[in-house]
Amino acid sequence: MGGLSLFLCKLGSRRQLDYQLNTDGPEVLGNLNRLAGTAQDSRPVNQTLEYFLEKIGSAPIAGLRQRMVQRLIRMKTLDAARLQGRFLVLIDGSGYLVFGSRHCDDCLTQRHGATTLYMHQVLEAKLLGPAGTVVSIATDYFGK
């Protein structure tokens, strides 16, 4: 639930889980327990997610996005956004990851006055859903 909370609460980083959810009142833990079907007595911290992902590895997560999109299609959740009976796929290329300092050799740079930004470009394929929602179906990161 901690990982999903990042997206549900529109948080920019895992560290914000510690700060934002800590200030949102005592109902946060109860709501997380209700959503996850658990009975935890303390709220997870940002390292909990990292520890969990390190232990399970990438194999269980590799096909997760594909399975989630397939389920949305089977449930007809995205059908209201079809155009002439077909789904619309959007292609978006942008500077997805932006950093204040260089963290690898593949970082692209962009200067704004005295400030230098380091970034990674990404090409994203997204499925258009109802009410302007988009669901990522494929991502390709590329460097220089």
C-alpha cells in the first residue's frame, strides 16, 4: 500500500510518505489498514517499500503493468474513451526524470541561466481513458 500511496496521494518521492502522511492526521493509519486489509499498529516509512522491493526482486513486478492494463480492458473500464470502437494510444516524449546534480554518465543537461538541470528523456505510450485519464502501457528511457 505504501507504493500505491505515492500515486494515490500524488507524492513526488518516497520520502514524502514520511512527511506528508505523518501530518495528515491519525486517520492515515486506519485508512491504510482498511485499504490493505491489514491491522498494522504503525505507519510504514519510505524505506519499507525499498526493503520490500529489494527482497522480492524485479521478476514479480515485470509484467504487473501489462496485467493491470489487460484487466482494465477486460472490465471495460476504458470503453467510454474509445473512438469509433478503438482505443486511442498517445505517444509522449519528454524530460521525465530531472535532477539538480549529475547522477550518471547518461544524464542530459539543460541550462537555465546559472542553473543546470540533469535529466533523462523518456518515450511513453499511453492509453487514453475516460475523462482525460491516461494509462501508461510502455516506457522507453534513453540517454544521449
